[in-house]
Amino acid sequence: MLETTKVVVVTGASSGIGEATVRRLAADGHRLLLGARRTDRLDLLTKEITGAGGTAAYRRLDVTDADDVRDFVAAARERYGRVDVVVNNAGLMPLSPLEALKTDEWDRMIDVNVRGVLHGIAAALPVMRAQGGGHFVNVASVGAYEVSPTAAVYCATKFAVRAISEGLRQESAGDVRVTLVSPGVTESELADGISDPVAREAMKAYRAVALPASAIADAIAYAVSQPAEIDVNEIVVRPAASAQ
């Protein structure tokens, strides 16, 4: 267990990278508030953590609702007395060619992947300023650095997360730390939301070599574990066997 435990809130905590991050940070001794829409999964995960001696609670969360995110952060502060780390992890990836004109999916990606991160920052930044420090960990993607067919809108949202993270870092130097974690192909449910048949078939080949979600959780845990004077700004994690 770490000598200094932290209060960590995690969005998108019910599966994939979020779930793995919760497990790893709980094992490290941090106190957690889990957020996602699927409360049945959150309930099971919370019971598993507390049954093993960890500290965790959960709350239903829709990151597209600014008030809901604000209440989520406030609940963590009320329960634990402070909020040290926000892991903005919730995300969607319904890939499709632009000519498919899936505008509803575009809007949903923008709402979750971009506005969700902004809502997390808006909710927690005043809290961190008031308590004298804090840490945002924003989960992006290798899609924050490159664009591929069927992924234009998804990549645009992750480019946005990268830009937001860098802007926040520059504005918060010496006070609030900012880490951008960009996973390569990772085992998760992200691809399950792809409705376009062309993109879905392409993703099967793309995901032939994938990282376990625990690898990304380890990267997040590394950034969180650093002392206050060290700010780990960007971590890109790819499968060793992948050129993408």
C-alpha cells in the first residue's frame, strides 16, 4: 500500500480500462468513487473491492450531463473530504466512414468523449484549486496522434482531449497536474458500439493484437503514484507487436 493514499474518482468505471484502473488503484490503497451508467456492474465491483479490504463507493453517472458530473465530484468530496485525482475515462468509439452520415453517432461521441472530459474538469478544478492541488488523468487514444479511415470523428474527439489536456497543463503548472494517457489497441467493449458493417469488419483485423486493460491501468497508476513535484504529462501505450 502507498504511504500516501489519494481520493480518486473514475468515470466509465464499469468495464474495460475504467474497471481495470479501479482494481489497480484500489489495490494500491487509494479511496475510490466509481461512476458509470451501468450501476449493476459498479455494485459488483464495489463489493469486490470492499470485500478485499479496499475503500470504494459508486454512483450512477452520465458524463454528458454537467450537473450530474458536478454532483458526482461533490459526492466524493462529501464522502472522503477531498478529491485528489479525476480519471476522465468514459468514451465511445462507434466508427464509420463519413459518407455513412451517422450524425447521431458523431454527436454522441462529441458529447461523451469531449464534453464529458470538460465536464469533469469544470466539476473538479475549483475543488482542486481550493484544496491546493490535484491531478487530472485524461484517457485519449493513439487516435489523438493519427487519423485512419472510418475514425475521423473519433480521432477528432481524441485530438480535442489532447489539446484540452495540454491547455490545462499550461494553465495549471505548479498547482494541478495533468496526464494524458493514450492507449493503442486495448481489450475493451469500445468496438461493440460500431454499427457500421465496414468499420466493424476492419476493426476485427485491427484488434487482432491487443493490450490487456490492466496495462493501461498500470500506466495510470504510475502517473498517480508520482510525488507532487513530478508531473507525468503524456503516456502512449501500444502492443509491442503492433506498428500502429
